[in-house]
Amino acid sequence: MDVARCFRLAMAAPLATAGILIGISGALAQSPPAVPAPTASEPTKSAAEEPAKPAAAAPAKPADPANPPAATPATPPPAAAEAPVTPAPATPPPAAPVQTADPFGEEITLTGKSVVVLKGSANWDSAFETLIESFKTLTALLDKQAIKPAGNVMIVYTSTDDTGFTYQAEIPVEQEPKDLAKNMSLGKSPDGKALKFVHRGSYDNMDNTYEAITNHLDDKKLEAKDTFVEEYITDPLKTAEDKLVINVYVPLK
């Protein structure tokens, strides 16, 4: 075979191929491109997988002037926490009344009263017990005759010495009692100008009161009669001895 011919055949084959390709390309350029079919490795998307399109918003309804929309009630704010109530302070109890000083050496005028009298005597060692028995005797007499006392019981000292004293136990009355014992009588309590002193406490402490009375009379240069009168403000038959309140009257000359 001719070498030149072989060379041409070799060159003619690719040219012919190139012509065919050019023709095909032109044809392809004139026709629409075909949609490639999906391959097996690329799955087809279903409608459920496609993103949903947002729905179109409904147009706002125009307000009707004749029927305005009802106002939506405002939500009330949350109630504030209540502050703890502080209890009011307790009302303090009223203050106890201040006791004023008892009169000491107060000048007064005694008024004589009708009294039932029981005379007696006693020694200083058993003075209070003896006086209590005299009060009980007089009280029993009045109770038996339904006579009420018209005042406080009293003791009038008629004489004293170092060992004892004589006295008159007296109870004021408005009605004369009957059937009096031999050592009883009706009479009048002391009257006239006197000084008033107050004793508080037991009868055994009366010595201190009488000492103060004597000093007061000496300081004032006053002269007393030979009698002293004790008026028992508290009932000696019902009151503890250390709770006694006794007015002491010193008649003056």
C-alpha cells in the first residue's frame, strides 16, 4: 500500500468525524435542550417535602362606626403583697394612786358620841389580847339585840403605869342597848380640841408612835390631858394585826 494514501486515510477519518460532530452541534443549537432525567442516585422530592408557601393574610375588616368594637377589659395589676400588721401595743395599766402622808399632829375638834362602855384593865404584855376580848364582848351584846354600831370601836386610856393601864372600850350607838353587865354602861366619847395622829401596823409598835407624839408635844410646848383615845379605822376583829390603821387623838388642855 502506498504510504501517502495511508496517511491521508488516517487524516480523513478524524476530519469526517469532526464534520459529523459539527452538524450535530448545529442541530442541537437549533432545538430546545432536553430536561435531563433524574438519576437513580438523586431521589425525587415529594410534595410533602416541598416548603409550604405562606398563606396570604386576610384583609382587615373596616371598623363600623355604628357598632364600635367592645373594649377589652384591662388586666388588673397583681395585688401588692399586704404588709404584716403590727399589733398595737397593750395599754399600760393605770398608775397606782400615790398615797399622801398621814396627818401628824393635825388639830381637830372631837364631837362626843353616845357609846356603850366596857371598863377594864390590862398589863402591857397582853394588852392587845385583852382589848380584843372587850371588843368581842361589846359586839356580842349589840348583835344579840340587833343593834348596829354607829361608828368605829375606840379605846380610851384613863390611867397608865409601868406595868399596865386602865381603859374604856367604847362602841358608838344610836339605840340604847338593854341588859348591860355590871362593868358596862352608857356614856359619851371624849370631845373638844385635840391633835390627830395616825398609826399603821401592829399594836406592839404603838410605843414608837407614842414616843413620836410625846416629842411632838414637847417641841410645840403643848399640854395634853391625862387621856389618849384610839379609834380603830380597820376592824380589829377581822384585820390582821400588822394591817391595823388606828387614829390616835390627844385631847389638849
